[in-house]
Amino acid sequence: MGPQSTPDLSTPASSLSLSTVAIIGLGTMGTGIAEVLTRAGREVIGIDTDDAAARHAVSALEAATARAVQRERLTERERQDALARFRTFTDLQAAADADLVIEVVPEDYELKRQVFAELDAVVRPDTILATGTNALSVTRLAADSQRPERVLGVHFFNPAPAMKLVEVVSSVLTAPTAVAAVTELARDLGKDPIAVGDRPGFVADGLLFGYLNQAAAMYESRYATREDIDAAMKLGCGLPMGPLALLDLIGVDTARTVLEAMYTESQDRLHAPAPILGQLAEAGLTGRKAGRGFYTYDAPGSATIVPDAESPAAADELAGGRTVSGVGVAGSGTMASGIAEVFAKAGYKVVLAARSLEKAEKAKARIAKSLGRSVDKGRMSAEARDAALAAVTPAGSLDAFADVDLAVEAVAEDLAVKQELFKTLDKVCKPGAVLATTTSSLPVVACARATSRPQDVIGMHFFNPAPAMKLVEVVRTVLTADDVHATVRAVCAKVRKHPVDCGDRAGFIVNALLFPYLNNAIKMVEEHYATLDDIDAAMKLGGGYPMGPFELLDVVGLDVSLAIEKVLHAEFRDPGLAPAPLLEHLVAAGCLGRKTGRGFREYARR
């Protein structure tokens, strides 16, 4: 290799050329990184002590590039050139000519330290050494190296060819020119690099694994089934995978290692690995790679889930339920009108009651506009719109609920207000009517106790916008009758919603998992670890989230978010759930998000 291609950490970053890259460890991640590099024109030296792994990496690259040719993303000539740039070896000595070395060996500090020690004796003094760890200390690896200024972290996300995010991790010892060179390389590869400091999990996994841990603990407590937890987070938050299925994909053992490292640094109980993670790992039930983890798969490495002892039995949702033909919806806001629309489109007769007839008629007008948009978009016929609208009767009093079979309240999230409403429903509604609250954070049993028939009261937590969101959290109290639960599940099926069962505790499933994650993102900003933009980008690009945490907080409303976090903290008494001071300060200042024009970001006023 000529001197012009030799990186020199004393030179400006723009003059560094990382044209030859060695990958140590040819598992799924190493092979994926190799594919990205070869397709971008880099010479790649793949090294794995297991000759079978090296052969598998070559086969995987051949298959991936063949698919790219079929999809017309590569020409056959480009494919052959890429394959020619990938060479595999079983000896670290092959890294001698590399400008950059990326190790992605298993997440074991002693193993990584040994790899770096051997590389010190092999590579040029100016070669940059990168670790792919997401849990171990980059600083410690650097300090144990002969030239710590050239050591950094470069964290790709799986699958590396598809995922855009790359976290470039510097320690206090890393030369800025090394960081700049690797950042520039990531951009050349078509990735979106963000610069982060050295702490377990960095940005994306630092937020992701706390959420996954809480989901594992929720399942372990038998609060909800694995299927309901996963469905709730996919349908309620738009996530590509549920948390338990994602743990199986990542590897239960890997997740436990990351969480152990996070807890060692933070001492936050939310990061203390849920015991079930250790139990599964010790039993060898590490997820997809083992053929069994939280779910059971048809073979090791397969993504196909097969039934097991915990799989829900097929059941007739209508069995044992009460007959529902008329529905009352109490409220005049967006949620109330949305729920009324859902029931009307499903063929129910709906009474929409507000504090005045005028408010109820305005809510019906909102339904008319929504249905009109559906007709304009070709989602429903004009006849179906007219039928749905005709099924909605506005009323200025709850007295109109005298004949309904199901009453659903969607009024302000204030317990005293809801309790007064339930006292009225108790007097107005006929015996046997099911009474439901849409609360997202208040105790359902407190509403039930305001009536003389607590066995008829249940939670039906719709998500906003109700016509579009498929999820309903069905919340049983310790007093809810079995036939009431069966009735609500049957109704959910008829209105084409996906019901998930959970008990009557703060946050139910979605908010109990979502808001600690949002709170932890705020803490990252408070600690000046990362910027709003980098955190939002990390979670969208690295976690597949439809919105970054700060985008979501501003949409939900900072006051609403703070109220939910206070309820969670009060219920579970975990110090890690205490609302971040920055959130409290913004709410106190009247910066509530998009609705006020300013939250974590500023918005143009309409």
C-alpha cells in the first residue's frame, strides 16, 4: 500500500483515507458490515478464527449481492467487483494492511481486550481501531491499548445493510481526527452517523434496552401475556416489532449483558436486568438463535413462531357475553367523537351525549367531516357514510343513555369528574348495561366504586385518533364480571379493533412502557449526553420508531406526559420513574408542545 493511502492521525480528517477495512468476527453483524463496505468500494479483509464462519460470510455476501442484482440495485459487473473486494482469513495477521479495523466479536470484555492486544502487534501505528460494542467500555479498551488515541467505537445496527444509523463513539482519549475520519466514512457508506460519548448502550440502545427490560419484567409479573404486550406496543406506538419478539431477535443473553453494563453505571433499578432474562439465558433459551426464548420457533435461527404451552387457545369471543346493540358515548372532544364514529361505522346505534346539545352537535359535525374525508379517499362509500352518520344521535344530557347496552365515557382525565359521571350513569343506565371508561392513567376501580354495580365497570382505553388506531386496552378490575369482559372483547372484534387484556394499574401496557422511555430520553438531554436531534434520529433510524421521543412528547403534550409520569411514579414508587426536572420546568413555563407553539422545539403558529 502506498503512502498516500496511509492514515495519519496528525493530519486533517479530510485527508484521511480509509480504503482498506478489516472486520474481525464474521457473524451476522460482521458479515453485514462487510457487505456495506464492499458495495461502497472498500477493500474488506474479513477475519474469523472459525473457517466455517468465514465461508458462510462469503456465501451470505454472494446471496445478498445476487438479490441486489435481481432487484436492479446492482449490475452484475458491480456485483463481481464487490465480491472481489472481500477476502477472508483466519489469522489476525491479515489486518496488517488495514487503514481501519472494526471488531465485532462476542460481547465479552476479555475477548475484545485480547483482540486489541494482538492487533497492537500487527497493525500500523496509525491504523484506527474500532470496537462494535454497545455495552462495554470503549474507554477501558482504549486505555488497555498501546495507542489509545486511535481507538473508538463504531456501532452499526442490525441488519447493517438496511439500518441507516451508525453511532461513532469517542472516549476522552480518542483523537478528534480519528472520529472525523470514521464519521466521514460512515457518510460515504450512505449512513447517518451521530457522535456520542462512551456510556453503556450509547443513545439508541441506552433508551431501547431500558424499555425492553421493563417489558420483560411486565411479562414476568404475569400482568399481561407476551402476545398482548407485543401487540400493544406495535399497534399503540407503531413499532415494527413488539419488545419480547425483539428481545428474542437480539438475543436474551446479549440484552442481559447490555443491561448489566447499564445498571453498573447508572444504578437505576429500571436497568437492573429482569430476573427472567437471566433465567432464560442460563437455560440456553436465548431467543431465535436457540429456537426458543420468550417465544418458540420452528428451528434455531428461524423467524417463524410456532405454538407452545403459552400460546393463547382459540376461543369464541362472543361466548358468555351480553348483547350490545345501542352504545352511549359521553364527551364532546376528539376522543369522544372518534369513538362514536368507530361504533357508528360498525353498525351500532350511538347516542353521543355532551354537557349541552350544542356541544354534542358540534361533535357530530366533527364525525361528519371525518367520514367525508374517508369518502374522498375512497375508503368508504357515500351510502356507508350516510348510514354511519344517521346512526349517531346527539344529546345534551346523559339521560339519553337510558336504553344503551354499553356506555363509554371519554371526558376529561380528572378522577373527580369521571366519578361524578359514573354516579350519573349508575342512576340513568338500565340494569345489565356495561359501563366503560377510556382513562389512560386513572384507576378504573375508582370509577367502578362510584357506582352501585362495580361488576359492570371496565376500562376500554382507545388510542387517538380512535378511527385509525387499532388497539384497545381492555382493563379489568378485581371486581369486573367475566361476562362484562367477554362482552367488551366481542364488541372490540365487531368494531375491528385489537383488544389486549391487562389489569387495573397505572399506565396499563402502553403508557407504562412508553413513558419511562420518554423520561429517560429527557434525562439524556439534561445530562448533555446527546442533542434532541441526535436522540430523535437515533430512535427513528436505529430503532425503527415512527417518531423520535421529543417529536412524540411535543405531539402528546408535555402537560399530559408529565401527568402520566407522575401517576406512574406515584404507583410504582421507583426513583427511576420520577419525572425529569426539565419536563417539569417546561410545563411550568407553559411550553406544552405543538398545541402552544413551543415544547422541546418551537413551532410556527397557525
